[in-house]
Amino acid sequence: IISSSDAGGKPEYHTVQDVWSSADGSTHTVTLQESLAKGKIGKTVDVVDLAAGLNETIDYRATVSLLTRNIEVKGGYDETYDYISGVGPDLTDYGGTIRTYEAYSEDKDGWDDSMAGYEVYGQYNYPEGTISMLNYVRFRGMGKQADQYDTLAREPPIVLLPNMKLTMKGVVLTEPLTGAFFWCQGTSRSELNQWQFGADYECSVSTVALTITDSVFVGMSFTFKPHLGITHTVKNNIFFGGWECRISCPPQRMIEIGYFSTVVKNVNVDRPHQSGSLNIQDNTVHGGFGGWFLSAGCEAYTGDGAWRNNRAMGNAVGYDVRSGCTSLKLLP
């Protein structure tokens, strides 16, 4: 996938035909099966004004990312099970979700809780689910949209339980069927004031220790609002906007970074002094209406270079700083 050098432009998908390297390894040439549809910027620009103390290198170069992975998780495109009605997931908006469940039990056949020995012999007991690492995996056709039918909920590609720890490295996501990687909608069990299968409010990952590096996400938004004592590390990733599915791929806000919020009796209550730590470096957001929405205070960016070399390219709104840290260096 090659990013556009035009404002709001869509990325281009290409297949590599050949890769040539010189004998000394100093030169590499990649040949594509088809020519580029549009020209790309391939050079940096130095902006120097000594009188103003300005000496910056502006990097507008198009990004090139390899999408192929040996492991693919593909939801919603099985010809046997997903085309029974004659239409596929691009019209039904119903793809795959990986969900971790809280621990639960279910009755064995012929048993009920009135029988002697039921608790020991009459149940299947399943432990709490967990995912700790997703490395070099490609996701395709993931997510389920809301608001199509009253009985369906919006499901993201991955739903995590509170207090987990997840590392994602070299992950690729394309062809999404919902626009938010972690956010869900319509999954509450209001009669119990709980959230489905043990997930946090709206499947929030505010209590999950996240590390996301060297990954490419197309048509997908993220929210990073860690709880006190939790760190979200996001380094060297590329996020593409574009019109990737029928509804909200991505939503208007590509990357939201801010304070943790909690819910009391289904009412969203902001807790601006509960923020955890953020480490956001070397990421680029291409396209989408809004690139970066920043509401975290300066104290949330902990450590040297905790906000460094992040870019917004081709967005209608590159950066929106809302009551957050106003001393961050914002690069085009």
C-alpha cells in the first residue's frame, strides 16, 4: 500500500512483481505489476530561517508498506457460510470479531443445579480468556456494524477484558467492516448494569496496557485514553483514512488521545486527573476528516520523547487540540 501525496487522496494498492538488489546491497529496485496511478513525493524539504531560529526538515514523502502476512484472520468471506442470502459482508456489514470472555460455566447435558454433585460434576467450567500478543498478523473483513438492525450491535475487530496486557507488532488491517478497532456499541446488559461478557464500557481499553508498533491500519480509528497506572505505547505505525466500507470507516476522528473517562450508572463522567501514561512516537495519519484529536495534559506524556515525530498528512483537520497539552510539536 502506497500513500497518496494529494490532500484527502486514497492510497494505492499494488502487487510486487520483482525485487532487485545490487551486489553490494547499497541499491534496491522494486518493480510493480502496474504503474502508479498518480505521482508521489519522494524527497524531504529543508526549511531554514536562521533569523527566526527555524531549521526543520519537512518529510512529505509517500509511505510504502508491505501488507502480506503468512497468517491471516479473515471474517465474513467464507463462501459456504457467509453468502447464504446471496450477498456478502460488503452489503451485510457483518464480519469477524475476536472476543475474550470472562470466566463462565454451563450445564452438562442432563444436569441441573438441583442435583447432588452438580457443582463438581454437572458443569463445564471455562477460564477467563486472554490475548497477550498479536504479531505479524493480517486482519481482513473484521468488525460488525451497528444501526443496521435493532437487534445487532457494533462489534470491533478485537474485544478485550479489563486489566489485560496486549502487544501488537507488525499487524495489518485492511477491508474493515466497522471503523473503530476497539470501540463497541449496543452491547450493554442494562438490567444488570454490566457490559457483555465482562468487557469494559463500550469495550474500552483504558485499563488495558497496550503496545502497538510497526503496524498498518486502513479505515480504522483508535482511542488511547489510559487509566491511572496504565501505559499506552504507540510507535512507528501508519493509519489510513479513506472510504473503506459503507458506514464510518473510519469515523471522523482517526486517533483520539486523552484522559480516561469512567461510567457511573450509565452516565459518562470525565475524570481529567485519572490519566495514565502515553508514549506516542513516529506515527503517520493519512487522510480521514480529522487526523489527531489531542486532549491529554502534558503530564500524560511521560519520559523522553513521549510525543515525537508524529505526522498528519492529507487530512481535512490535521490536529485538533482540545483542552490538552499545547506544547506538543505538531508536524505536517
